[in-house]
Amino acid sequence: MRAKRQRLAERPEIILEAADAVLRKGGARALTIDAVAVEAGLSKGGVLHHYASKDALILALVARKLTELREEIVACEGELPPGPSQLPMAMVAHVRSHYCDDDESSRALLLASIEYPEALNDYRAFVADQLDRLGGMNSTCPGEGSVLFFAILGVIMGRTLGFHQLDLDELKPMFDALERIARKSDA
């Protein structure tokens, strides 16, 4: 009985993994409850028990991705000394370490958000929160935290959308410049 309960508890994550796979393979149009059920090896009812619609699946995928992002930035912050530059340096460290990651999931979710714009609401809140936190940077140039954040976001979005496929050697001078800007907040 315990094993069955454990499998039931794992089912939402199994479904999200399957939804992510379907989304990466075929995009938002391919993401159907039936396709997710087949990918997960579950019945359609099993999927619907946890996620009532395609919209709910997309929102759950976005929430999961955003939770991972928040946790990764917090982990980067934990590796840095406290101070005004901690958050900006953590953001630069995060993008530097994850730039070359496979970003098919992010690309697929971004494209899916065209059909489901409400899927970006949590990201909008995340951006607003980060901008608020960066707004407190002690800097000789007001607004520098926002510029830094949008520069980082531009790197991420450019990669996600396939605008550039720069290797780390090509990006090193840019990351170094972003770190210099982030360190200025300690001044």
C-alpha cells in the first residue's frame, strides 16, 4: 500500500515530465491531455485528476521552471558574501553557469505563452521582485541594477529564442563586464 501511495504522490511530477517532453517535441499545439497521457503511460483520466486542462499543465510547467530559477539564484547567492552586490553577482553567476544548458523547455514554454499569455504572470511578478531588489543597489549610477538585470535577461532571451549561439569564450568578456557592474554596487 505504501508503494502505491508513493507512486500516486509522484504522479504530478511524472505528468509534468511527460508534458515537458511533448511540448519540447511538438510545441504548444502538440500538448494535449491525450498526448501527455500516452507519454506518461497513464490514462487520460489519470492526467485530468491532477491537471484539469492544457492551460493547467502549461501553468504548472511555468511554475516549476520559475521555482527552479528562484532556487538556483538563491543557491548562487548563498555562495557569495553578503552585501549589496550579492544578488546581482548571483544573477550573473547563474546565467554564466547555465548559458549553455539545453533550453528547449524554456523555448517551448515561451512559445506556448503566446497562446496562453497568463502563463507569464508569475514571471512578470518574478521580474518585478528582482527589479525591486536590484533597485536598492548602492551605486553611483541610479538604475544600474535595472540595466544589469535587463542585460542578463537579454542574454537569456537571445539564447532561448536562438538569436545567438555564442560559446562561453565569446561570452566571457561580456560576463566579466556584467560582474564589474554588479561589484560596483558595493562601492
